[in-house]
Amino acid sequence: MGKPDLTVNFAGIKMRNPLMVASGTFGYGEEYEELVDVKKLGAIVLKSVTLKPRQGNPPPRIVETPAGLLNAIGLHNIGVSALIREKLPGLRNLGTPIIVSIGGETVEEFVELIEFLTDAEGISGIELNLSCPNIGKRILAQDPAAAGKLLESIRKKCRLPLIVKLSPQVTDITEIAGTCEEKGADAISLINSFPGMAIDIETRKPVLGNTTGGLTGPAIKPLALKMVWDVCRVVKIPVVGMGGVMRASDAIEFMLAGAKAIAVGTALFSNPDIIEEIVQGIEDYLVQNGFASVSQIVGNLDGS
Ligand SMILES: Cc1cc2nc3c(=O)[nH]c(=O)nc-3n(C[C@H](O)[C@H](O)[C@H](O)COP(=O)(O)O)c2cc1C
């Protein structure tokens, strides 16, 4: 048998393999230029961008926990105009699909962001961040009616594949996923971080400048996997699964649960070689188990 086929058509985005980098963990690409061969990646999801630049939260913004990271970046970003002007020209020559993640607090803000981006050159898709836990009160991902209205407003204006990123801060993640599919999402991305906190017992102060933050990494993997499995059983649109993918076997678990693509985030901070290792590991698994293509393992879970 020859080499297995790793290519994935994810909601119209042609990827050389199913591996993406998760929003917020790869900056605008250039931070990793020296460390990572971006041509090994299936797609790059940029850190969430807002209409206007944002300074984000006060430091410290990241703290290590026994099985992951707590972060409270607070959507620090350069704003959509600077992204288009300063970052996209370099990114579009990388030869790897670029997905722009957008964040907003009102429907109008999201609509304006889409208007800026839908005709910008070099973008393969939009990820709608409904789940940033660090700004506002109730997040859109917790309100299916509001999320549905938002999708109705932007779907008409967006000619790019629209991936909706969900938050785990809900009682039933399938409800919001179903609404997003019904209102025109092309794909679902899950999950974002879980809310968390750390306290310094000597100073008796919260460790993070923002008091609370979002937990990511190995600690959340079983929770993420269950949510991906739940969502994949109710929607027909493709899913990108993430949350604690540290090695190839984690990525394969997400694919067996039904994810058509996988994103890596926290693992990049400790091991930038992780991308090549995971892609190689997936290829080895396909060969060892007699699969001709990666699509054959998607949702191929025995006994569920
Ligand atoms: C430092 C940091 C910044 C993040 N920023 C964003 C962001 O801007 N937008 C977003 O949708 N998710 C953001 N995330 C969440 C990740 O995209 C991902 O959903 C989460 O980290 C789970 O994957 P992981 O366990 O592999 O890191 C961020 C995560 C980290 C660790």
C-alpha cells in the first residue's frame, strides 16, 4: 500500500492534512516562522481579531497549571484594518490556508468585520469566536437565539466558509451547534477554554491579572472529546475538534469521535515540533491499521 491520503476538504477549505493551529496560540503566524514549518500544517487559524485594536487584560496573563494553562489574554489584538494591511500580505504567500478568527460584542461589530474581510485577498475561511470568556457578561455561545440572529445577519454578507467556534460553558452544547447549522454555519469548531482560576496563597491574591481565565491543555481533553462526540452525532456539517491535543493519539481520538479536522493550541507552547510529530503519527496509524485515507477514521468509532 502507498502513502495514505491525508488531504481534507474542510467546508471547502482544501487542507494538505487535518491539522490546524488553534486561534490565539500561533499569533499571526510570524511568531513561529523560525520554529515551525508552516507548510506542514493543514491550516492556520489566526488569533481573534476585533474591529478596533485591543490592549487586552493586565498581566500576568498566563499561568501554568498541573495539566494545562490558564490564560486571560482578553483579546489583545491589532484590529482588523492592521491585520489586512500588515499581516495578510505576508501570510497569503505561505501556501497554507489562512482562517481569520473574529470576535465582537455586538451583531453590528461582527457584520462590519465580515464586510472588511469577505473580499480581502488570501483568506480561506472565517472562524466566528462566540466564546471568548474574558470579555462581556453572557457570551453569545450561551444564547442560541442571539447566536442564530447573528448568523442570519452575517451569512448573507460572507462568501467565505463560516466556522462557528463554540464554548464549553453551556449545559447542552448540541443545542447551540444545531442552531448554528440551521442558520447557515459551514462548520463547527470546538472547544474554547473552560473558565478557571488560580490563587497565590502567600499574597492571597488571584494569580492572573484578570482574576479568572480560561483553562486549556491536557486537563480539558476528555471533556472536549465528549463534546465533539456529542456534536458530531447531531450535525451534518464538519467539525474541528480541539482541547488538549498533545500527541498523535489525542488527534486520532478526536477524529474517531467524528472531527474531520483537529487543532493544536497549548501543546505548541512546550513543543513547536508537535505539528510534524502529530502528522507523522496520524500517517503511521493509518498505515498500521490499513486505512487508505484519513477520512476513513472520521467517526469510525466501534461500539458507540
Ligand atoms: C494563550 C491562548 C490564547 C487564546 N486565544 C484565543 C483567541 O484569541 N480566540 C479563540 O477563539 N480561542 C483562543 N484560545 C483558545 C484556543 O484556540 C483553543 O480553543 C483552546 O486552547 C483549546 O485547545 P488546546 O487545549 O489545544 O490549547 C486561546 C488559547 C490560549 C492558550
